[in-house]
Amino acid sequence: MHQSDKKIFNLFYLILVFGACVLALGWFPNLVLASGIKAENTFGGWSVHVMGKKKQKVCYIHGKPKKSSGNYTIRGDSYLQVVHRPKNKVRNEVSITAGYTFKKGTNVTVKISDQTFKLFTDGETAWSKTASNDASIVAAMRAGTKMIVTGRSTRGTLTKDHYSLAGFTAANRSIDKACGYNN
């Protein structure tokens, strides 16, 4: 291949790659919209999302702490979600993602007013062991004003995430309605 042919080939390749990038960026927003995930509303610090249609519908609330404390250098996003999956008969499933890996064998403590709940951990996430415990946590969140989530990382760092519960009740009612639960 001659030197001039290499330049033409390199230019053609550059144009091809650039064109593919432009096409991909142009299609990306449409792919996100086509996924079916949409933020229905926001109530205080709690956003409501609905995915899927009819029997495949999943509705969830997503909230982030207002304040986090702990002696850590690097930490990812922490958040709490409450999920409805009617097809699987799941209602008010609570999960907490810490933004770090929990120390193996430790529990997360959730304190709302004078009530304390323990959740088991696996990786970066904590869950209740039973649906009735999930229901109790959600009832306390609906009645409370603030919540403190305490966990321990694999390095032994104790963290506390402080959540405002302002707007949680309205958000929970919103996913109840969106997923066909009547209260």
C-alpha cells in the first residue's frame, strides 16, 4: 500500500468511526426513552418511577440521604428504594445500597423515630428478611419524619446516612396507585 493510500484509508476510517459515534449518540436518547423507565413525579427527596406495562409493571421509590457521615475516603452513591412488583406479588420491598461493600456477616440498622429495624447485607445492598418486616419499615417511614441508616464497610468503617421522610407517604401512595394497590 502506498503512503497516499494509507492516508486515504486512515481518513476513511476516521470518518467511519466519527459517523458511528454520531449515530450512536443520536440513537441513545431514544433507547433510554424506549426502555419504559420514567420518573412519574417527585415528592420531597423521593422520586417515583414506573417501568413496564400491565402485568410486567414495576413501580419504585428512590431516595438519597440528605447527610452522610463516616470516616471513609471513597464512597459511591448511597440510596434507598421501595419496590412493587405485582406480577411476583411483591409490595413495598425495601433495599438499601451503601455505595461500598458491607462487612460480611453484619447487619444494617434502620432507625425511624423510636423503632429500630435490622436488615441483612450482601455486597453493597441490605434487605429485610421478610415481607412483614418490609411492611413495618414502610409503615414507620410513612409515619416518621427522619430515618438514620447505619452500616459497616469491609474496612470496618461505620457509616450513618440521614434521610428526610418528607414526601415519602405521597410517593408511596403514588406507586400504590401506579401498580394497582388500593391504599
